[in-house]
Amino acid sequence: MHTSSAKRHHGYHFHIPASLRRAREWAVSFASGNIVLVIAATLALISCCFVRPDAAYLGYFDLKTLTCLFCTLAVICALKNIKFFTITARKIVTCTGNTRTLSLSLVYITFIGSMFLANDMALLTFLPLGYLSLSCTGKEKYMAPIFILQNIAANLGGMLTPFGNPQNLYIYTKFNVPTLEFMGIMLLPFVLSIILFTVACLFIPKETLSLEENREEKIQPKKTAFYLVLFALTILTVFRLIPYYVCLPLIVISVFLMDKRALAKVDYPLLLTFVCFFLLAGNVSRIDVVSRFFSALLEKSTLLTSILSCQVISNVPSAILLSEFTSNYRDLLLGVNIGGVGTLISSLASLITFREYTSHVKGKTLKYLGLFTALNFGFLIILTTVVFLFM
């Protein structure tokens, strides 16, 4: 009896269909690669338990911000597919002759790129270039400091333009900030940031190197011109010169006809993260206790509250959440941009850099995090002090 029971017990196997296994593996992979989205979605769902869904939910979502962000990402993906950014950047990098000049080139390319591509897209475009440039010249030992400086440059470079960072686009559209006023607010920290990361690059030793130009990759003039026109239309939409509901179908149809793959490669998790944070922020703003708490903090100092908030929940969600409790867009704008440097989670772009570095370099994670923390908090302290005292 016992033997028969054991046979029956051991003979029973719970079989998981292959489709379910693949779905589970995909879910785990997606969650690990989009941890911020997972957290945002979880918090948004929890908030729905406190504020039941009603008609007011429809007012949470800023359609113009989501549309502009999608259009920008779509055009950038199209340009990336024809290797426009890689070819352009490589031509600049090949002019360098030593590691210090190379680091300055990579950091400045990322910095300038973030002004037009947004910080995360600039890093996705130029971090691989940094890795390729360092690995083909045998200078991998400088990968950590250069990657970190590229990360800082991406986070701070985008602060000057409304479309340079996702949080900028949101604040710019939500508060209808005049363009010249926007750029005037961000000018001092922008210039100071240039000085700081330029000085930081000077600490990288001069070591001779030579880069080989990839002659197989060439600019495609017609496609490049077409996509740049689309990008210009997107910028005009950001600046409120073209209605977003006109730009959206125009960009989608144009990119679809030219390159379907570009639409497939759009960072949809980033867009969904925005949707979740819109939902979370909208619900939280309707919870009296939380509303009073944030209002009290922001009355004391919108600048410092937003900077500290970024260190805990990142800059994009901080901008969306805190905007529900203050009309002081000037200090909020400064805070969520400066606050993009600091902890590893202060910006989505920092997580992108960390993921890129650890995919290439194994066993040096703690050393990277130590250098990352030292450089980022150095920038954070200097920028916060100067802005707090002089603005």
C-alpha cells in the first residue's frame, strides 16, 4: 500500500505548458528591465483603492505631453535605425587623439544630444559609442568614469530645453511656461553644469589612442532629411506652434510608411510609466492627508523638497506628483532637473547607464556605485548650493 501510494505520488507531475513558461520568462525579463514601470503601476493600482475610479480620472492625463513624448521617441528611433547619431558621433570621436579628448568628446556629444533627444535616448545612443571607442583602443579601465560623466551630462544637458528631459516637457506644457522664461530659469545651472563636467573630464589622464573609422556606415541623405523635417515638426508642436492632435497622426503615418520598425522600437514602457504616474499623482492629490503633507513641505521650500523627492522616487514622478500641490513652477523646474543627479534612482537615465555598464563589465559593480555616488553627489551639492544662494 505504501509502495503503491509512493508510486502514485512520484508519478504525479504538474506539467507547465511551454507557452506559459515562455510567458513567465518574458514577464520576469520585462519586470527586471522595467522596474520603475512595475513600481509605478503597483503604486497606481494601490492608489485606486483609496480613490475609486470616477469621471475625474479622465482629467489626470496630459495628452499633449504624452503625444509630444511619443512623437519625439518615434522620430529618434527612425534616425537611430539609419545610424544617423552613431555616424555623426563617430566622425567627431575619430578626431580625438588621447583619452582625455575622447572623454570630453563623448561627454559633450551626450550633453548636446540630450538637449534634442531627451536624456534617456541620448544615453541609449551614445553609451554604446563610448563602449566601442574604449574597447577598440584597449582603454576599458576608463569606462566607469566616462559612463558616469556621460550620465551626468545627459541628465543636466537636457535641462535647458523643454523637450530635453521628460519632466521638462511635462512642466512646460502643464504650466504653459513661456519658452524664453523657461530657458532663462535654467540658464545658470546649465552653464555651471558645463563647467563642472568639463573640469571633471580634465582629471582623466592623457593617453594616446587611435580610432578606426567605420567606412561601411554612411549617412542616407534622403531619409535623414525627411526624419529631420519630422523632428522639426515635433519641436514646433512642443513649442505650441502646431496642435498635438495634428502632429500625432502625421508622425505616425510618416514613420510607418518609411520604417515600421521605428514604431516598434519606441520606448513604450516609458510612456506607460508616465501614464501610471499621472494616475498616481491624480489620486494622491485627492487624498486629504497626503495633500496637506506635500503642501506643507512645498510651502517651506519647493526647490529643496523637489530635489529630495527626486532622490527617493526619481525626477519624472516627482515633477508629476509635486505639480499637483504647487504653482511655483520655477523652483519645481529647477529642483527636478538638479535632482536628476544624486542617487542611482534619481533619474531613469541613471538606471540605463548602470544597466549598460554592468552588461559590459563584470565584478566591478561596487566600485562603479562608489564612483557614481561620489561624482553625482558632488555635482548635486554644488548645483543646489549655487541655485539656492543666487536664484
